[in-house]
Amino acid sequence: MKGLLITGDRSGSGKTSITLALAALLARSRQVQTFKVGMDYIDPSYLTGVTGRPCRNLDSFVHSDAQIRDIVTNGCAGADFALVEGVRGLYEGAEALSDRGTTADIAKKLSLNVILVVSASSITRSAAAIVKGFMAFDPAVRIRGVILNNIGSRVHRDKAVTAIEHYCGIPVIGAIPRSREMHLTMRHLGLVPYLEGKGSGAFRQSIEAVVDVIGSHVDIDALLECAGDIPVADTRPPEFSPAPADVTIGVALDEAFNFYYADLFDILASLGAKVVPFSPIHDGLPDADGYILGGGYPELYAGPLEANDRMREALLEVSRSDVPVYAECGGLLYLTDRIILREGYQDRDHDEAFSMCGVFAGETRMPARRVIGYVEGIASAKSPLGPGKFAGHEFHHTDVVLAPGTRYAYRLSRGIGILDTCDGAVINRTQGSYTHLHPVASRDLFARFVDRCRHPG
């Protein structure tokens, strides 16, 4: 099938808005399967929203080559076109001297042709130097076209386009004017998640405005001419094939908790688990053999979460009853005693505390130092996911302070290669961690969790 990767020369190039719009435009006439490079939940939520197909993540820091191919094969079933959004700049990754975790690595592993988005604010001829440098840095990366962003005038556009096409020998297929319409709604960890914003008319209008701008300034036919064939197997990988369900797992899914990789639901089904979604804001706790509380923004919904005391009390009770519970990041915050929103946050004139589930003795403080990065670690047998090595990611703007004596199931290295810190607080058969795991890369850990849900006690 045909596919293409959209990447940027840097963070803030406009790549996300442009990829979103291209996905929406292409989806008007074909089945578009999107992918996002990197461990990210929010950009994929938009790509899912505009195509109607779950966006999948690809990350060579956490995934093996075989896992990347399997994710693509599974995701592309029934699709006509694959569109991949890169992460940060084309060559940015986990290390200075390797491709690990880069968009370039994914492009090469999947034989994807690349469109480079260049922020051309205040430059014309120099844009050609940027493109030529990107092409020369790794000739194995097949840059086939350019989209210029932040163009100020027709003269600006003409000079930059002429220079790139003359010196680099590849087409400029779009030149996007500097425009307020190109800005989507942001907050401290990135864009507002699609699930949260889609009910707002203003939110939908902002997306439509971006699509209109891109549709008016990018040559879609030229874009499609830049696409190349990508290898996709004919049969679905067995790791994604559903098995007869003999266990039920409740998954928190609402405005506060929606950071899940799309592959999670396929992996759980392949392990014989039936997923029952529930809302910690609006619902009572469903009857299940185990529970997963993903990431999100519980701090923004602290009041409604506190108000649903029936849910908080039920989660505390199932944890005390040794029902397996796995919580990541936002889920961890929800399981502490309280969330404290500090003076100055959202214009508060004093600290404000909201009661949470009280599974873990301690509190969450918001805001705190922003943490974003890869982690590697080892899980001990104390974890409800069982023992094993893993690679994952963390991104948060909070600080969880737990009581002395708290037990931890993870030993982590945070980018320095030394197992030096703890994560994965454990009590009974409940675990809460800042670390986000990808279910394909950590399938064995999720399989052990499902098995522990299957065999209580």
C-alpha cells in the first residue's frame, strides 16, 4: 500500500497541525490509517478523530523491529493509505549518536518517503540550506518533498520555493501562510485531548479552520505523488488476534482518563480479556475481575472526581480486597489521598485540596517540575504485572509524595543508564506508577496482569 511520513525540522514547525489537516483531507476519499512516532497520546487522539480509525504509535526506543512491523500490519488492515506523523525534529531521539527513538529510524525501518515541514519564518534562501542539510545528514532517509510554514508574503514564498527546488531538487508542495487559524488549543502537556474538546463547537471550528488553511495551500495531488510503497503483510499478526474472553477488565475512560494506546484494546482482547469502559467522574464502578486506570488530566477534574465518592470508595474497597488494579500517571494521582492544586495555579489565591481514593497514603501536588522522557526499568515480583524488564515513557507536571514505607515494584533508569530511582507504588495487588508502558512492547507484563485478574487470591 502507499504511505508517507510527515516530519518537522524542529518542534514547533507546525507538523502536527499540518498532519492533522492532511489526514482529514485524505480521509474524505479513502481509508487513511495514521501512525504517530513516539510515546504520545494527544496527537493520536486528533488523528483518530479526523479519520475514524484508531491511530497507532511507533517508537524504536520501546519497540523491536518486528513489533513495529506488526503494529503497522495490524493497523493497516482495511486501509488504503498510511500517514505517519513524526515526533519533534526528524533526527531527534534518545541519544546523540544513534537513531534510537527518532522519526528517521521509523522512516528507514518502514521504507517511508518523507515530507519535511520547515518553519520558514524570517528566512528564504536559508530554507534551502536547512533542507539540503537534512537530506545530506542521512541519505538513507528519503526526503521527497517540502512544506513551508509561517510564510509572510508572496515574495517570501517565491524566494524560498525557488531556492529549495533549485538547490535541493525536490518539490515544495505547500506554503502555509502565517495565520492565527493554524494554532490549536494548548495546555501544560500539549494539545487539549480530542476526547475532551470534541463536544465544543469552538474546538471543532478550530480544527475545521486548520483543515481549510492547509487544503488551500498544499497541493494534495503533489503530496500523493511523493508517496511510496510500504511493506505490509497480508495476514494479521497472531499477537493481535482476539481470543475467547474469560475475564473482564474495567478501563477508566472519560474526560479525566483517556491516555491509552490504541493497541491496548487489541492486546487485552488477544489475552482473553473483555474490556468494560467506565467513567470515574460519572459512573459507579462496574463489576470486573481487574481494573486499569490510565493517564489523563485528573487535576483538571478534581472537583467532579471528589464529588463521585461512590466511585472513590468502591475503588478503595476493591484494592483492599486484592482485586488487581493497574494505574498509570493520572491513575496514580487519583489513587492518592488527595490532589493539592497550589496557589497561583489557574489563578488560585490559595492552595486547594480535593479528596481522592486513598489507596496510597500520600498526596499529589500540582503544578511541579515538568518531567518528559524515556525510562527503562525492571519490575519485581511484587508488581501485579509480574517481574520483567521494560522500556517506557513518563510525562507529567505533578509531584506525588507518598508515605514513608511505601513499597515500590519498579527500579528505573531515567536516561542515564543506572538503576537509581523507584516507581510503581504497590499495595495489595494494586500498582500506581508514573511510567507509561506500551502494551505491544510490554505484552508479557500485561499478560501477567490479565492472568492475575483471571486467578484471584
